[in-house]
Amino acid sequence: MSKKNIIRIFLIIILCFFITLIYQNFKKKDLDKTIDKNTNETNYESSNILLDVTYKSQDIRGNTYIISAKKGELDISENNVVFLEKVESSIILDNKDTISISSDFGKYNTYNYDTIFSKNVIIKYSNYKITGNYIDLSLIRNSMIISKNVVFTDNLRTLKTDVVEIDIETKDIKIFMNDQNKKVNIKTID
């Protein structure tokens, strides 16, 4: 086995260890969740439909996550999953930067706060705007993976790509194509 492979295996093991530690700490921490006062509680008891719903949580790093929707529907088979329509979300980072996300639909897990955004997804952060059709947001993994018809725009360029991956904590951004033979399309803004 080459040194490179040994180092890769060692790094993967360390990464798994840290992910497990972060998950356990995240799980133990009592997180603040509230349902917007506008939600009709009698409707909640007699149906699995929620109107004008808002969830708020905070992770162990001090990041605040707020997600609102015009309509939510509780998944009867998984009571910690809510299907959302007309979704607006904000991630207020511990350094006070804000990431805004909107989409037509969402799937929110009230237990671990992971969220899938789909159809007409728009992300705004700093001077970046990213549009696409699908986002997998995980606060435990501390990342957003944007895919399907992705357009990444900043003050200098527009990129068309298959996938954009953002590390929420470090703000590192990876842009790549699914097919290694294809290239990211970059257009400079004049």
C-alpha cells in the first residue's frame, strides 16, 4: 500500500471520528425550536396541514437557522419530517453573516434540522447568488450541496455547473461537474 493511500485512509478515519463527536454534541444540546404563533393549533391537532409555519433552531457553534413556509404537511410515517411549500430560510452564522435561501418546496427534518430545498432554489450570501433546482443542507455535516442546473454568480463572473458544495463554517466553495470530461462554463461579467 502506498503512502498516499495510507494517509487517505488515516484522514478518512479521523474525519469519521470528528463527525461522530460533532453529531453527539449536537444531539445532546437542547436546541430552540418554535412554531410560529400564527399556526392554527386546532388545525394541527385535527390535520397534518400547517399554515404559515416557522421553525427556529440554534446549533452548538452559535449559528441560528430559521425556516418559514406558507404551508407545511407533517409526514404521517415519519413524524419528524415536514414537507413545505413556498419556503424562505435564513442561516445567521455566529459571525453575523447571513445566508438566505428560498425555494418552491422543502423537506425539513425537525430532529436534526437537515433540509432539502427543491425547485426554483435561490441562495444569496455576501456578493454571491446561486440558483439551481436542488439543495441538500445539513447543519450536522455543516454543508450545502447545490445541484441540477446550477448558476453561480458573483461580481466578476457567472458559472454554469452541475454541483456547488459550500462548507458553512469555513465558507470554502467547491464547483465541479458530475462528468469529469465536461468543464464548468465560465462567463466574465464586463
